[in-house]
Amino acid sequence: MDIYLLEAVTNGILLGGVLALLALGLNLIFGVVDVVWIAYAELVMCGMYAEWWLTDSAGWPVPMAAVAAVAVVALLGVLVHLLIIAPILGSAPINQLLATGGLLFFLQSAATLLFGTDFRNLGLRLPVIALGDIFISLSRLIAFFAALLGAAALYLFLSRSFLGTAIRAVAQDREIMGLMGVDQRRIYLLTSAIGGGLAGLAACLLLLQYDVHPFIGLTFGPITFMICVLGGLGNMIGGFVAAFIISQIIAVAGYYVSIEASHVLAFVVFIVLILLRPQGILGK
């Protein structure tokens, strides 16, 4: 086997872990609140800036700054729901899309005013691990396993805890659960906080590998939505599977052609699969 192809496949798997984490957060919010947050990737951008500022300007250690960034984005998720989503929950879907789309441009503009358009990073230089003739970045390995731990923690919370059961019940039938005495507003706020926390965790993992700038969300936002739709909107297992499919297409096509062409091919495959199965891979 071509050793460089094997290295590309390995990098695709590692990328898929972080993309799956992003898709889990967005699918969780859509499945429970029934609103697609167009600005979800911009929350990731906010988390990346929060961690960078805490380490660069405040002098915090990277692990402490990462924990604080996750908490900041989780709080931001709650504020987004209270200030933007809650007032328009009963309105037409187009109004919800326009509201979160407006938030996207607001966050991009605010980041540009505060930090400029320069590329920022943590300044970490993590080593590269050699496995035979394959070279793997340690930052990608850390991001992959941390993303899997985050996904596993979310699964255990949703399947083993009372609040997790309530979240799944509201996702299945929010009207009946309201009649049974479940406080839907509290579940919505909790879901928004968890979704924001997942975005914050993804931000910390991405900052190990990428520079942050005000438009970093445009890099991961379209891919995240594509993964969610391909897996079936609201279906977290489907999104998890779709993340690895898309990441492999990008990695392998990037090896054979180019990174730019690989994203085009990923969108082509997405369109073909959606035409064959409009509800998504595991959608019902």
C-alpha cells in the first residue's frame, strides 16, 4: 500500500473525530429545540479566541484556559437561546434561520473589531510521532481522543442520567412531555448549554491544530451542516458516521488531487447521497 495514502487515511480518521464532535452538538440542539443554529461554528470561533486570549494576554496555563473557554461558550449558548431563540420559537423556520444568520455576521464583525484579521495561535509546537514510515501530529492525536471522550461522556449523560432521559424524551415528543409536567424551558436551556460546551471543547481541540481568525467559522460551518444533513438532522449517531465519511473523502481526495478539490468532491458526494436518501444515512 502507498504509505502516503495510509497516512492520509489516518489523518482523515483523526479529523473525523473533531468533526463528529461538532455534529453532535449541532444535532443535539436541533433534535431538542428544533432550531438550526446557523452561527454554531461562530461559537467555536468565540471559544478559540477565549482560549487564545486567556493564554496570551492573561497568562493562564493552556489546560486552565481550555476549561474556562468551554465554560464561556456554554454560557454563550445559554445567552443565544434566551436572547435570540426563545422569543422566536413559535415563528416560521425562515425567521429562526435569519435570526441565527444575523448572529453569525454579528459575531464575525465583533471579532474583527476586537482582534483584527490577524491569525492567532497558542504558540505550541507539539512533536510529530513516527509510526514506522507514517508521521502523525501529536496535536491531532490529542484532539481525536479528547473528542471521543467528549462524545462518550455525552452518550453516558443522555443514556444514564435522569436529565439525559428528559432531553431524549423532549426530542422525541416535546408536546407530550410538556403535558406530563416536564419544564421544556429548562430542558432547552440545558441543551443549549451542553451544545455550547461541545462547541467550546471543539474550539480548544481545533486551536491545537489551526490558527484562529474572525472567519474561521466559514471553514468548519458548511462542513458541519453538511455532516448533520447527511447523517439525518437530529440523529446524533448518523452525524457521527457521516463525519468520518466526509473526513475520509476530504483526506483521500486531498492526497490524490488537492485540498480545494477535495472539498468540492465532498459536496458532490453529499448531493448524490441526499438525492438517493433525502432523509439522511440514518434518518427516519
